[in-house]
Amino acid sequence: MKTVLTWLKRGVIGLLCLILLAVATIYGLSSHRLNRRHNVVALPKLPITTNADTVAWGGHIATSFGLCTQCHGVDLGGQLYLDGGPLGMVYGPNLTRGRGGIGGFLTNEDWVRAIRYGVKRNGTSMLVMPSEKLAYLADDDLSALVSYLKQLTPVDREVPPTELRLLGRTLLVLGELPLLAAEKVPNHVPAKTIDRRSSATYGLYLANVGSCRGCHRPDLAGGPMQAPGAPPAPNLTPTHIGTWSEADFVRIMRTGIRPNGTALHAIMPWPIYRNLTDNELHAIWLYLKSVPPKPIVVRPS
């Protein structure tokens, strides 16, 4: 009996050692990726201004298709964006110059590096930051956005840093949790400026920057989403929206209500998209009507 207990004790100790070794390995590998330095070559020096019209346009970008307020809060003073439980906690930092904010010490280059390339001032990748979409911002729009962010009204709010827990780190190591913004930025050369007149081309630009493809897939055919508990994203090609009128589309974007009277799921940020101008919504509509029809993989709920 004593021999059995001895071997049982050794087995438990051995198992605990293996678990500790696995945890240490996961933390080591994930920390290596999290601390990797990314060198941004030829960081553009974009003009930053206090011109009222430019700042106002930057504010429009931040509160509409730029989706800045989705993660950082309506006042951009930071907030808890996602409670992922065992995955971790995602916080949008305080972007202002108030207490707890980062706006007071970021240089113009720091802002551009973070927004366009998803890289912090120390060279490590940002987490969750949608730079793979914001990389499409034209130079003049990025200049306007940074000009606006630099003059935000200070908000005193201490916001904890994003925390990646054991399950999140495990999935990151296994390549199943694409959180590192710098690794997802496309090899794309942004335009210097963009023609803002309503057209399918401008609609494509707004869809790229506004993260439409992040949920609805690159071909806009929709399908399962990565967000926990989220329903499948609907097909946005003419296959699904072919029976909609432009008025239906505008109503959805302004009110969150489908033509059949049902409400969109809360994951759809229509309360932000409703700030798009009529001109911008018309451009997006023209673009959606121009894309190739794709089969409906999952029926929208």
C-alpha cells in the first residue's frame, strides 16, 4: 500500500511539473511574440494642423467610419471594450491628455505609427487595434484624424492595460487568436487623397476603412464570426441585399432595424455608422450594389 501511495504521489508531482512546464512554455512563447519589435521603415511625416475645418473632418472620421469611439469610448477617454473571460480583458486606452491618458506624450509620428501600422512607440505590436483597416486611410484623412486626436478635451480616467490570460496566450501561440495588429497590416500604399464625391470607388474606400470586411469577410459573403456569442455576419452582396432599396439600407444604418422589422445584433456598430453623411451612405450603397453576388453560406438571423 505504501508503495502504491509513493508512486501515486510521484505521479501527481510529475503531472504538476508537466503542467507548470506547459504554462511556462506558453507564457515564454507568447511573451516572445508580444515583445517582438517591429521596424516601420520610412514612417511618413504627415502635416498636423489646428485648422478648424481639418480638425472637424478628423472628428467626423473618428466618430463614424474610423470607429475610434467603438473601442475608446464616446469621449475617447478609454473604456473596457471586451471582457473575454479566460481569454483576457481588452481595454481601449484613454487617448486624451487627461490623467491616465496617452495623448499628452505621443508625438505626431507615434500617432501615425500606431494608427497606420499598429505599432507602439517602443516598437512592439498593439493588441486588437484595427490597423489592418486604418492602413487604408488616405494621407490627408490620417492627417485630419491625428489633428483631431491631438486636441481632444482632456478626460481624467485611469484605464487598465489590456490583459491576455492563459487561454488567450495559448490560442495566440497556436495561431488561433490574431490579436497582434502589426502582423495583420496589409502591404498597401495609401492614397495621398481621396475623391469624396459619391461613387462606388469612394464606397469601397469607406468599406475598407470602416471594417466591413472584418465581420462580413473579404468578399462580403458573410459567415461565422470570431467574436464569442456573435451570430453569423450576413451576406452584403446583391445575393442578399438585392431586394433592398437604398432607403432600406439607409434606415438600417441609421436605426439598426432591418426591412423586415427585426433589430440588428448589438455587435453591429450602427450607432456609430449612423453618423455617416448621406453622401457617404450613398457611396457605400453604390459599392455594395457593384460587388459580385456571392452565395449565402449562412442565413442571417
